[in-house]
Amino acid sequence: MRVILEEDPSRWTLVEALRLQNQRRGAAAFVAFDDGSTCSFAALDNASDACATGLQRLGVGPGDRVVIVAENSFTFLTAFWGVQK
């Protein structure tokens, strides 16, 4: 998939920005957690794509409200970004 961003960064969406960073930085750490574990741009982008697909299969679509109750973790980030997608 090719990502095309607006020339004006103020109009980028979160999803576009994550996908671009995945292409540019892939294995680089997106975030480091208190326990020392990290999450890469690629891992987050791929996991959140899978989450988004799962939500769509459950009938969740644009404009639907989704509540996420989770601690700071890879699971929370996956759900947060999956909902955005």
C-alpha cells in the first residue's frame, strides 16, 4: 500500500502519520514502556490493522463509538490505533 499524505502536515490524519512512520522507520521504537519493553512502528501498524479488521467484522464502522478500557500497554495502543483505522 502506498501512503500519500497531504502536503500540509496540519491536515494529516493519525493513521496516515503512523503508516508513513512505519514505512520510514519500521523497526524503530514507537514507544518504550516502564517494564523496558518497546513497540515498533511496524508492529503497531500491523497489529492495529488486524484490530481494525476484527472491528469491521463485528460490524463496527465509521462514526460508531468504541470504548477502550485498558492500562498503558501494547494492547491499549493496538486498540486505540485500530479504532482510528
